[in-house]
Amino acid sequence: MVGIRQIPAHGAGRYVRARPLGAYESPGQRIRQRITMQRDRSQSPTALLRLHSLKVLFCTLSYYPGITGGAERQARLQAEELVRRGHHVTVVCARTDNLSSGEINGVRIVRLRRIDRRHLFRISYMVRLLAWLSRHVREYDLVHVHLANLQADIAVAVAHLSDRPAYVKVACGGAVGEIQRFTPVARVTRWYGLRHADRVQALSDQIAAELAAIGVSPGRTVRIPNGIDLDEFRPVSAAARRRLRSDLGLAENSLIVLFLGRLVDYKGIDDLLEAWPSVRGQSARLVIVGATADQQPIVPRGVIVRDWAHSSLRYLQAADIFVHPSHADGMSNAVLEAMACGSVVVATEHGATDRFLTGETDALLVPVRDPAALADALQRVVADSKLRARLATGARASARRYALAAIVDQIEAEYLKMLAGTGTHADGCEFAPPPVAEMSAAGEARIRA
């Protein structure tokens, strides 16, 4: 006998009866029947989705507390937000840092073993992923892939063979992005994952253009930006900042210029180290956070280098200026977090940067690979306290547009469209961040809670 479980209806303060997975032939049929039942009650599609406790499978290369990049950090934020809304989220990823499978903040983590040898660890993980998905994918309503590499080809193929919709996020564009970097692999896979996914998320116009160039239908491309937890990433008082600096071993009266990220060429670390000696300011201190055992930069005298940190929050709240000289990104999490914490942002123009930052309003923008322009911009904000105050105020205001609840509202809506078979996404013309007003009342309540 199939049991009935009670599912909390978010924002309604009541419960509704929902059939468990398997009561219908497919998840799409289950959603479509609910829509038919509720149509006379004039409920919106997003409201209908929240009457269901979906089982969502995330595929990502790694997961907290292992060393992760921007795509994995967004996966964690979205997974935990979906769990808070009553959904069930499982993350399948490679086992790294000797971490075991388990549960973190309500999210189930399945870590698959791989062969930890340079030329075998990727292919061994993909083989394990294929085997695991083949056994378990039918336990879930849909598959959401965070990074469009070979895992997307595998996950989309297995999902469709099992009559499950698939959502794929492209995390980065340009020379180091998935599309250009995995072109050799695509000679075999023919971009199967991207071309056959029910939805493909593009963070920037550059990524959207690359998707169109390989034959992805614009009708299946959705322009949803990254989100940020505004409760966690927020400014602190002057007294709290002094305590943070003391705990981190940073001078309380210095002007802290922070770089946060992997110490690799495309992050622009060499440009920054070339530019920094030209910046004049006795109290200015450059702090580089991101060193690892195999990434130790040679830096000018006075530059502070710290190891990669699981949490960037304390450094961001302790900093005055955040510098992001990257050559390629999708939409930088670190920049969003710095903005929300009230740091002044100096960044290069690439990817989605010029879409979510406005030069001279909430940041200073400089060309990519231009150390001289970077030095000039840093000098301006180091020397001008009024400029810093104005840009910091603008940055905090802009960051509010990317509240996590509003972003997950949009992702939930795409889940519904995939499951209900309501057709392709219509808004594929121009990238635009969500206005603050688009955040749902339930989303605002979750932020305040």
C-alpha cells in the first residue's frame, strides 16, 4: 500500500496532501495532473510547484567541505535553499579530500570513489557516475547538472533514457569555459548534453552566444544569474571589523585590498602583482587569499599571502577594496559577495561583469590583461575616501538584486515548465538580472527568517 505524506505549503501556513513518487507513470504526469486539478483555483505555476516536495538530483564535480569553485558554491546555496522550501536534494559528486558520503544541512551527498591518478581520475569518475546514474536516476523527479563538461553528456543521456528532464548550467565562457575547453571531447559527444538538455542556464551573453553557435536552441536557453545569501554576506560594524582584522592578523588601521581566488593565470593574479607596486598609499595592504600547496606566488615585499579558505566571509567583511582582475568567468560569486559585504570593487570587463556591474556607480571596471589600467583604478580608490564610500553604497544596492531566494524562484519555475511540458522558455532575447520586486513574498520571508 502506498502511503500519503504531508508536505508543507510554503508561505501558506498549512499542509496539503501529495502523492509520493511512483504514483504516476512519470514526474511530468504527476505535475500535470496537479495543474489540471488546481487550474480552477487560479494558482500560479510557481505556487503549484511549491505544493510538491520534488526529489532533485544535483550533479557536480565536488561539494562542501572539499575545495570547490564557483559552480560548486552555487550548487550548495541552491541545494540548501531548495531543502528549506521542502524539496529533497541529493548531490552526486567525486570523492575528494578523503570525504565520505553523508548529509549536510539537509542535503544528501553521495561521493563516488575515483582513481586518484593524473590521467585516470576524470575518466574513472565518469565511469562511476554513469553506473550510479543508471541505477538511481529514476528515484528523482529531475536532474540538475552544475558544470557542462562530460558529466552533462552522461547525465542528460541517462536522464532522458529514464524519462527524466535535465537542466544544465554553463558556469563559464571564453577560452577557459566549458564550451571552448571541451571542444576536443565534443568531437565524440557532439555536445549531446547541451543540445538535448531541457533547459540550459547561461550566466552571460558570451555564454548564450557560444551555446547558439553549437546548435543549442535559444528557446531552451534561460538567462538566470547566480544568487547570494544576503543574510550571510553583509557589512559589519566598525568594531566588528576591527575584531575580524585582529583575528586574521591584519593591521586594524590599514586599507585592505583583497584578492580572493585560485592563483592561476586566468584569474589575473600576474596582472595584479605587476600592477600593485605602482599603487601609492602608505596604509594600503594587498592581501591574497587562495594559496595551496602547489600554488604559491612570488610576491612583492609587503604583500600578504594566505591559504585557500573554506569560507571567504571573514576576509570579505574585513576588507575595504576587492580586486578581481580575472580574464574569464561566468558570473563571479566572489564579486557578488564582496559587493554585499560593502567592499569597493575593482574588476575587469568580461563575462557577465559588465551586466551586473556599472562602472563609476557600483565598481570601477578596467580592460582585461591591462596592468596599467588596473593600477590606475586601484590608485583612485586607495586615494579617494569619498569615491570609496559612493561605490560601496552602490555595490550594496546592486547586490540586493541577486538575493538567493529570488534566483531559486526562477529555477523552481523552470523546473515546473520542464516537468509540466509547458513548452520552451520564451524569454531568450536579452540577459537581464531580476529586479528586486521579483522576489516572492515567501522568498522575502525566508531571507528574514
